[in-house]
Amino acid sequence: KAGVTQTPRYLIKTRGQQVTLSCSPISGHRSVSWYQQTPGQGLQFLFEYFSETQRNKGNFPGRFSGRQFSNSRSEMNVSTLELGDSALYLCASRPTGGSQETQYFGPGTRLLVL
Amino acid sequence: GDSVTQMEGPVTLSEEAFLTINCTYTATGYPSLFWYVQYPGEGLQLLLKATKADDKGSNKGFEATYRKETTSFHLEKGSVQVSDSAVYFCALSSLTGGGNKLTFGTGTQLKVEL
């Protein structure tokens, strides 16, 4: 099976712009989660989607949003970018979202905000 | 809330040395516990997991035992190789809201030298 794929892999934006990142989960996986990784804050949970519904959200401002499509692919959007949004954004998928299930991570999208 | 505490890095070892990376957690209920590894420029890969007390996860010579009485999940390997150089993350999966999420430790960088 193909792994989790994320596009684009690298992105450079300027402050105030918005950005959309895409994630395609492993075939058959219906749960997709997003995480932000920064040197200062480490790995932080953004949100989780299951069957096109957001069922869990981390402690991030409303500028961070996401959605999931009927084929389980997910996108996250960050509006009005700030310098502090520079990070590696990781997507992870698992079959149904059960707590015992392994989350399989993609390679990430590295976002640089100038 | 839930939290994971890992020993600070970096950890530098000679090849064939014994490795221990300490991990303790705070969580309500009965979380599942994971060790993930991240190589430079890549996403996270599952190393091993344990889903209930006294379970031992193992993979590629690495082991960790879920100790509920000490709320710990220490990672060990009897003989490290240069190829084990990476950042290791301890994580727990817990129910929150309508779904669940991974809570990560800060990561421990391991460098193995010849």
C-alpha cells in the first residue's frame, strides 16, 4: 500500500497570505490528523477528521482550519500567515481513529513564512 | 491534561553501546503508548507501541514496556548502530472530545559514533 502523501513538500509564503496544504491518507484509512512541529513548541495536535467531520481540535487560533473529503483526503488551511506559523506540518492517517491504532505519518510539508 | 516527559538530549553513544531513553507520562484513563523515530528531513515512523499495562513493544532490537505503576515507557536497545542516529519521540494516545490525539514528548536526539 502507498503511504501517506502530502503536497507540497516545501512552501514559502509571506506574512498575511494564506496557504492550503493537502494530505492523502493510506487507502482505506478514514481518520486523518494534522500536527504542527516547531523547534520551540515541538509536536502539537491541530485537528482530526473522520468521515468528513472534525471530531477533535487542538489549541490553535481560528486561522487554522481544515476539511476532509468523501475520499478521506484532507486539506488544512492557514489564513493571514504569521512568522510563527513557519513549521513542519505533518499529516497522519489510521483506519478508524481508535486510540490503539497506529497513526501513520506522511513526510510533512515544510512551510516558511517570510 | 495529558503530558509526556522525555529525557533531554542530545544523547551521544559509541556504536554497540546500550541505549536507554526515559519516558514518563501523565494521563487519565488507559492510554496507548508509542515510540516514533524521525530521521532528518522526514516524517515520523512508528518504532513500537504498547496498548495496555505490562505489554512490551519491540522492533528492530528496540524494546519498551508499559509500566502503569510507574507511568513509564522507557526505550531500550542493547547495541546501537550508527544508523540508529535520529530523534526519538515518546507519545501517548488518549481520548479527547469526540476522538483522540497523540500527545508527544519533546523528543530525544540520539547520535551514535563509530
